[in-house]
Amino acid sequence: MLDITFASQENTMYCWAACIANTLRLKNIIVDQLDFAVQNCGVDTYGNPLNCGATPNEINYFLNGCGRDNNGIKYCINAKQRTGNLNTEEVVKQLKAGNSVIVAYLIPGQQTGHVVLITGASIRIDWRTQKEYVSQWIVRDPWPSPFNRLTKGRRTIQISELFKTAYAWWTPKISVTQPVQIHGNRVYPARTRVL
């Protein structure tokens, strides 16, 4: 399971921005969720960020590109957008590789969606077949409820719940470029490494 200091969403519709920021945070890249929100939603006449959700295509835009974090580190993020049901094997493969998975799903009984970050899985063994299976996803939920604040957003979701309601998901890959380093008379060129 991946563990981070998880940031709650800063406005009622910023779950998508919080999950993107937290995905980067997993790799020690610090970008404020408001940076994504302002780019997507704009600001009011007083310069305050507007509150808006994001479509899967808008989320995909922010998950594919390069930028600099709050410390000036250049990073690139690349994510394949998938639609429909989660592929359990692919999600587990990404988690074992140290990557999170961003999932957009419909909230049952409502006309809106929500975005969470899968950071782990509860794996059990079927006593009849002795095969492993995922019973629950361990997610980081950015909604700032008292429970989520207490647990750093960590909660479990039954695999069947997300299987029925997920409509888009991404498996982000992140790389950083180390700046040119000068030590004495030696110059070390910039390097890119995949995190």
C-alpha cells in the first residue's frame, strides 16, 4: 500500500484536482491542487478560484504533460485514460509497481461523480482454489469529511462498488528531470528518471 500525507480537496468540486496533486505527491512532487483548478475553472473578478468539476477529458489533459513543481523540479506525467470497468489485474500490477490509480465513479443515487485515488488492495485467498483475489480497494478519498480527515482520507471500497460505478480511470507514470549539476570543474548533464 502506498502511503502519503494526503491533502483534502480545497473546494466542494476539487476531488479531481486533489487526486492529481496527491498522485504527484506520492513521488515527492509538490503541486498545489489550486494550480490545476485555476487552469481548468478560472477565477472570479476578485481573483478567487472558481469551483468546478472536471470531465474525464479535462482530467486526462492534466495527467499528460510536463510542468514544474513548487520547488522548481521539472516533472512529466503520462497517463492512459481508460473508460468503463476497472481491470483488477492492471490495477494490482500498477500498485505493485508503486503507482497509484485515479478513478472517477458515479455516486449511487446522485447525478454527480467523484474521484478517488486507489493506493492499495485487500487481497484474500479463496480457500477452495487457493487463488488470490481482491476483495476491497484501499483508496484515498479527498472529500474533507471528519472521518476522512481522521484517517488521512484512507478508506476501503468494496471491489464490486467501483466495478459497477467507475466510468474512467488512469494509471499515471511520472518522471523527473534532474537539473545540470556542477561540481568543481565537472559538469553532469541533466538526467531524466522514471519514478
